[in-house]
Amino acid sequence: MTRRGFIASGATAAGLVGVTVAANVGTNMFRSLLDHYLGGRPSTVEHVEGSENWDTAYYDAQYRGRTQATAAANEIVDEILGEGAVLLKNNGALPLAAGTEVSLLGRYAADPIYGGAGSGTVDPNACVNMHDGIAAAGLNINETAFGWINDNYSNYPKAEITMDDPSTATYYIGEIPFSAYSGEAQASISGTTALVVIGRGGGEGGDLSRDLLGDLNSGVSKNFTANDETANYVEGQHELELTVEEKSVIAAAKANCDKTIVIVNASTPMELGPLMSGEYEADAILCVGSLGATGSTAVGQSIMRCAASNIKKIGLELGGKSPNIIFADVDLEAAVEWAMIGIFFNQGEVCCAGSRIIIEESIHDAFVKRFAERANAMTIGNPLDNPDMGPLVSEGQLRDVLGYVQKGIE
């Protein structure tokens, strides 16, 4: 071997050794991630002195690798949404028979709400969409209308919740007015069953607008500016009521379709009074919440089996703004105590804070008097001094709270 060949071989060997060492170091550093994504050996627990009786079973590996864990998680999502979907109204429109031709209408039919803001976010590209979930249940989808919506919804901006930064948030609903649909799409819904999807995002990542026109005019966000949708806002309109555009889709469905079924795909409860009776009355309303990765499959199944023999008793956890409901036969002191805890715990910065009270009229004055006495007696100060209530999380949150107080006074 020549001297040059010997040097080249030595360099190659040294390079391979370096790569091998780096791979071994990297494998050890990221062993938990590799086990998660590729599957790995069973985990072992080493006890140090004094920890022999500690519970370590909570880290038992039930699935080998990401594929098995993801498949099991998707099954749980289907189960949760299937059991949690709430039939709010049904005038005999549901269940639908297999093969029923349905028109998926509304922006959120093609652009569903899969998760909430903050910790509830999901990757939409990894989710089963509303179209595929309903088709998998055996319903025939009007592809003409759906295809037009799918091609055009991105032209209509929707709300963007930015974590703790209202100056960049937007509050648009983003619904497409039915008059904007193509003539072919409009004509295609005739004689079908309408599945109108109403959507709203939400979560702990940021507040929704309680006054769309006020927020627009105030300039609270540099990104929330006037457009065709905002031209239809009226004074006092909030983000959780139906918009002019949504009502136009529902009206068109009622005029042209055999049945009008509204699917509420929202991270939070909505004001749905107009759908119960009158001009925009729906034949059925199904509340499905946020869909998660694969919950659309369960939506289709729910539409097919609603009002069947497996109706279950349900309990609703309605999240923030849920009221305390207090009747005259209550223990007044206990009711005041729990109402205090419900709103003042953690300075009220809790997603399920009881920020409203609905009370039977006969005990209204006595309750308010006692509640006010208790509230006025609370101590406020440095958390290290153990007061009844400490500071809010930020100056911005303080402004929001003072704004609510002022609205109450007015």
C-alpha cells in the first residue's frame, strides 16, 4: 500500500469511528425519543434507598412505539366524541338512513375546529376531516357544494387566538355568505339533506370577543380590521352568536333542502336560540365540540344513530362562564361559601370559574347582601402574606377585569 493510500484508509477509518461514536452518543441522549417513535425495550426502574415503596407503575409502557400508541389514542378520541356528542334538538330529522344524500354546508364543514387554543391544539394535517368522517358512516356527500366550499374558504379570514397577546388576535367568524356560492353549488343542494356546520374556536390561549363591533373600533388588535364581514356587525354582537353569513346559509338550506341539521363544532357553548324556532329553526341540532384527531368519524356515526336505543344519560361540563344556579330551599351560608370559592379561587383565573349566578327571586336580596358582606371582608395583597386573594397574572388581565366591572356598573 502506498503512503497516500495508507493515509486515506486511516482517515476513512477515523471518520467511521467518529460517526459511530457520535451515533452512540446521540442514541443515548435521545433514547427516550427513539423508544417513543420507533419502539424500544421494556423500561426498568432503579430504586434508590428510601424509594422502595414508591409507585412507579404510572410509566408502564402499554404500547410499543408511536404507531401503536397513536392507534390506541385515535380509538379513545372516537369513543369520547361519540359518547360526548349532545343532541340538542330533534324534530324527527335524525337518524339518517344509509345512502342519504347530504350537502355539507358552511365554512367549517371544510375547515373544522379540531382542538382548542393552548394545550388543546392539534395538527390539522394529521386529522380525519368532517367530509371523510361523514362519508365513512355511509352518507352520500354532495361533492359539488363541498368542493366549492373547500376551494374557497381560505379567502375568508377566521379568528386567530394568540396566546396572551390580544394585540395580534382576530375575531372574525369567517363564514361564507350563501350568496357568494357559485350558481352550480347553490343549485346542487336542492332536495338533499343539509348538514350545516357552525364552528367556533376557543380555549385558555385567549379570550373571545364579547363585543365584536366595539373591539373592531377600539383598535385592540392591529390584525382585526374592517372587511365585508365586519360591515354586518351590530352593536353588542358577540363572538358566540350566529352571524348574518351563518344565518344566510341556514336560510338557504331551509328553502332548498328536505331537512336542515345543524352541527355545532365549537370549543365552547354558543347562543343557539334562533335555531330553536322562527325563521332559522333547524330540524335537528347536534353539538359535537372540538373533533380531535379522528372525532369526525364519530360525528358521522352519531348522525346515523341519533335517537336510537343507545341514548345515554348525560352530564354537561360547560366550561367557563357557567352559572351557579341557586334555589330558595338552599342552605344560604353554604351557597354563599361555594359561590365565593367558585369565582374567587385563584383570583378567578380558572377555566371553570363560576362567574355568573342565577338565583331564585325570593332569596335574591338576602343572598346578594350576604355575598357582598363576604366579598367586602376579603383581604387582598401579597401572596406571601396569605391574603384571601392575590394579584392577577398581568396588567392586561387587570384591565379586562376592570372593564367587566365597569360594564356591570353601567
